[in-house]
Amino acid sequence: MNAVPPIARTLALLLTGLWASVAGAQSNYPDKPITVIVPFPPGIVDGYARLVATKAGAILGQPMVIKNQAGAGQRIGTDAMTKAPKDGYTIGVITNAGVVSGPVLANSVPYDPIKDISYLTMIFESHYLINTHPASGIKTLAQLLDKAKAAPGKLNFGSTGMGTGFHTATELFVKNANVTMTHVPYKGESPLLTDLLGGQVDMAFSSMASRAMAEQGKLVMLAYTGDKRSALIPNVPTAKELGIPHISSGWLGFAMPAGVPAAVRDKLIAALTTAVNDPEVVANFSKSGGEPRTLSGDAFAARVKRELDDMRELNKELKISID
């Protein structure tokens, strides 16, 4: 029998020790706080992420520490997350602005949303209200579309800015409805709603928070873009009911750099999905008109890929380019 050379024995021992060390680190994970990069400033959406992170940290036995890293349409924070060590101790909050709209519409993005990101779980999905103003005389979505078809390009719609979720969702609606409307971009939802109330724009998508204005008679809610009616506005039909398919939504989720060990990923997914289903979290999300979501792992990644494909197809017509 041939003897094993000393150098081979030494190498084998080193590799065995290395694998044992890695396996031990994964089984003990987490043994220190986890940093969560949030790619936008503190505020309402940041609060949703903090609530879930607090619950998930308690489940894992280590705190999740929020680090706000805003800028460039969420691309700065998302990029920082993709370049973090692949050990599970830095994860990130993501939205479709950072992993769908940005990579398609921005002139330069330093990460690949499919190759560089491992998707953990979506936690929250929000849909839009389709509104007009009372002076328009329009009472239903069908009336809006009839008016738009009768005079292509005469009616306009406002958005929260070029290339934002509000903009691309409205463009997708206009495309699927087979009408032509003129886009008027604003710098945020507040100035958009001010001009919608004043009749300067004919139609706009808005967040569920604007339903208070409709309840006061200042806006007319024509439709809701969710797959089913919202319990908060049960009398408002969905666009889908009225024959307009597939309007994109806004969502919030957690992700980490690609290449983190599967055992670590699975622990994070389990903790985050349990946190999303916590009664306090469900109540908090539902009160604001959002829908808790636990689309996780490969299914979450597939959803992002589908949205990327849809956005690329839409932008062949729109030709949007943002800095």
C-alpha cells in the first residue's frame, strides 16, 4: 500500500478543519448583531422595515440594526448591500425601485439584480388608487377610458416623477387600456395631488393614504389596482374587474449578497416570514392599506425577473433614461 505523503495529510487536515469551522459558524448563526441596510431615509416605509427587523431579530436571538443609506433612487444602499461580506451579517431592504426600475431605466447601475442578489422574502405589497377630480365629471373608469379614446393625447396623467413606480405603473395601465394620454411628471406625491385636486391633471395614480381626500369629496376614486378589492375601500372596483389586466404594484422586501451559505439564508427566511405573519405586523400593514407578503427565496427571485422583463419591454416604447 502506498503511503500518503506528509504534505497531502497536512492539506487534508487543514481542509477538514476549515469545513468544520464553516459548518460550525453556520450552525451558530447568528452570534452577533445583523446590519440591515435601508436604501432610503427614515420615514413611513423605513418604519415597516424596522418593525419586521425587530421581530425577526428577536426570533433569531440577535438584534437587527438598521443602517439608512439613501440616495440615487435606492441604488446606493442596494449596491452597498451587494458588496457586503457574504456571511449573513449584512442584509438589505429592497423595493422594485432599486432592483427593477433602476437597473432598467438608469444610465449606470453597479450591480446585477439577478446575479449579485440573493432574495430572502417580500414582506409588504401596496397597490394604487386611480383617481380623477370631481370637476372632470368622470365617475367611472370606463368613462375615463371612453374620453381618452375619443381624443387621443388630450387627457393627461400626473406621476411622482419620471421613472418612478407611480409613473411606470400608470404607463403600463395606459398601454393595457389601449389609450393615449400625456404624462406630466411631478417631484413627489404631495405636489401631484395638489394639482390633481386643482384640476391641472386629469388622472393620477396615488397611494392608499389619499383615500381620505376621496372620503372628503376632493377626489373621485375610479379603481384600485390590486387583484382583489381592498377591505378599506370595498366599494371601489379593481381595474382587473373592469378589464384592465396586470398593473404593477409597489413592494418591500429583504435580500442579501449572492453567495451567502444556504443554511444562513434559510434561517433568515424563516425568521423574516414568521415576523411578517406576526399579528402586530399584519395589523400595522393592513391599517395603511398594504398587504403582508411572504414570497420567499426562488419564488421571490422569479417575481423580480418577471418584473425586469416587463419593465424592459415597456421601456422599448417609453425610452425612459434616468440619472
